[in-house]
Amino acid sequence: MKDILNRLINHDFLTKEDAKQVLVNIAKGEYNTSQIAAFLTVYMMRSITIEELEGFRDALLDLCLAIDLSEYNPIDLCGTGGDGKDTFNISTLASFVTAGAGVKVTKHGNYGVSSKCGSSNVMEFLGIKFSNEADFLEKSIDEAGICVLHAPLFHPAMKNVAPIRRELAVKTFFNMLGPMVNPAFPKNQMVGVFNLELARMYGYLYQKTDKNFTVLHALDGYDEISLTGATKTISNKSEGMLHPEDFGIKSVEQSQIVGGDSIEESAQIFLNVLQGKGTDAQNNVVCANAGIAIATVNGVTPKEGFESAKESLLSGNGLKALKKLQALSVK
């Protein structure tokens, strides 16, 4: 690691192979916590290269506990986090609404590191069982339309990094990697990223795969469609801009989509939305994101996807997906 750190301090870049090997060595426990923290800190102070990101991704995918759910043709809705916006759990809510619309979801998530309440925090609070057992996950996606893949259970190699990330409590390049390393290897992906440079990198790396994908970045900084302004989209078919009017709705204010100050408050917002008690702004931002996920899988327009998501939410189908998953979690 000393050689690697010296290279990075001297503004050198790692090759894809070197980047991959560093993460493999971290997984093997070959570096101490100070070395790992220093390594993470470098990437808070300079941009990551495509080769480095690709190497890190490949290492995590090689080391993960894979689960085959390909027969369901699922999608993952996942944001990088790290946008500093403290929104409510939009992509997790959108995942249940997407499942309620009949599109299967393999939701990859983790505890919040740079945010107050990550996807896994709210799922755990609501009684969702975290498991890497194939039978449970297949039953979940088959009956509820969604299964939750809690990242630490599938990436045991990262146990040496987790406490350091918690102590640093700021975004690291692991935020960038999260959506790329879903252990179900879904062929469909909707991913939100925290800046335009990363959106381009994701687009480039995904173009080299056979994934059906949509990468999103709201131009005012959100790692999802925020409806506070325009959103850049990059997919395997095209590049473009999405505006609230494309969904047939008006823009919202940032203050209308903030999250709770605690896990309890965040979970209450989550339930309110699924139970039909959400505000128009909350409902619309969830359905816009779910709509793009539905459009990505089914090949419909964003507005058609949005309408399908709205129907799922207002009919209670998204709530049914949650209740089913909760019921399966206590069996």
C-alpha cells in the first residue's frame, strides 16, 4: 500500500488491474485501517478515472456472493447517495411502486453513511428481513415483486472498510460503486448519480455491458429525478434531458422533498407515501423515478411509465408489495 499511496500522492493514476488488486488486498485484510483511510481520502480530493472505477467494480463483483434471479428480468433502482440533499428515501419508495406496477425489482441497498437514513435503515426499521438465502429471495421477488439485497451480506470482502466509512461519515468512491455491484447482476438498471462527470463514466462503463440502463443526474445536484428542475439522462438507447412537463406535472421546491431528521421520521414519511397520505410533491417525485424504471424495462415513454407508477401507488399496489415482504420476513 505504501507504493500505491506514494503514486497517488504524486498525482499518478492506477491502472484497472492495480485498482482491482488494491480492493482484493483490502478484502484479504492486508492493509491497516490508517492505510485504508488514507487510500479513501485520496479519492475525496481528486476525481476517480474510468479505469480505476472499472477495476474497483470488477473486484467487488468477483468477490461478491452472487444470486441468480435472472428469470424474473428484474431492475435495480439505486442512487449513489452522496448528493448532500437529505431527501426522503425516494429510490426505495420508487422500488416498491415499480414492483406494484408488475416490474420485478432486486433492490440493492445499505445503511446510510453520508446521509441520515439509507435504504437499509428504513427497511430494517419496517421489519424487512435481510438475507442472502436464495430460497427467501426467490420467494420475495416471486410473491412481493421485490427482494431487498442488503449489501454487507453479499459483499463480505468489504467488512474491513465498513467501520472506516462509518467513522469518516462522508461520501467515498464506495458511493460511486454501490449501484454497479448488485449481486443479482440485473440486466436492467436505473441509477442516479451525484454529478455529471460520474453520469458520463457510468454511461461509458454500462455501454460496454449488455445492460438495459438509464443513468440520471438532476442538474441541480440530486442523484435522482428531483422534479426541482431538469434531469440529464443517459441510456443504452439515447441521451437527453427530462423536465417535469415530460411527466405532465409541475416542478417542485427543494423543501417539499426533504427527508426526516431520524430513521423513525424517515420511515413515517415512507409509510405515508405508500399509504396514500403523501403530498403531491412526494407522490410525483416517487412516481417520476418509478416511471423511468418502468419505462427502462418495458420500453414505454417516461409519461406512460409515470402513469403506470401513479396507478400502482394510488391503487395501493406499492403498499401491498411492502406488506407482503413484511409478512414473508416474519415467517
